[in-house]
Amino acid sequence: MKYKLSVIKSFSSAHFLRHYKGKCENLHGHNWRIKASFSGENLLDNGMLIDFADIREALDEIIVYLDHKCLNETAPFDEINPTAENIAAFIFAKLQKKNTENAEVSGVEVWENADASAFVTELRSSKIEK
């Protein structure tokens, strides 16, 4: 049996899109919503895959770095476009450091509004720092 646990958190920040023609090329803000998921097959002796509190804590460490910032002035988005896709990849890479023997990050979904999101399930060659 495979288990998947998810935690949802949110933060607010501003950004603008480079190399884009449209209103999003101008500075604007979002109330981002993040869903981080960890998966695995083996439960710990206490019947948990990973503690929800550990996922929340890991997300909080990332969010404090991004919250109430202009993302274009915050690494790595000072060099790469702060798209929902790149934000999801950045969070995914950071969460990989929290993988355990029995649970690993399996997906990060980032909503920039109520009806638009980007979902990352693995990282390949990327400018995103791991």
C-alpha cells in the first residue's frame, strides 16, 4: 500500500514576469497557496508515514523566505522567472532535503489564485537550487 500525506499553507508576495507580454509583466501580488505532498509505503512504528507537524515546519521554513517579498529580488528568482512553475520547483527542491527513509516529497502544487495552479512531481536539470 502506498500512502500520501499533504499539507496546505499560504503566503503573500509580489512578482512580475520577465519576457512576457501582458498585464503580468507589471509588478503585482498574489496570495499563494502551497500543497506539499509526501509519499511512501512503510509506516513508522507509531503508524505514521511522516508527522504532519514535520511537513508544516518544513513548509514554514520556506514560506518565511518568500513571504511579503518581491520575488524578483529574492534568489533564485532574481535570475529565473518567478512563475508558478518555478516557485513549485523551488519549493519541491527545498522539501527534498526533508526526505526520510520511508517518506519523500512526491509533489508540490502552487496556486496563484483560486483557479490556476502549477504542479511539480519531480525535478530534472534546472536552475533551481537543491
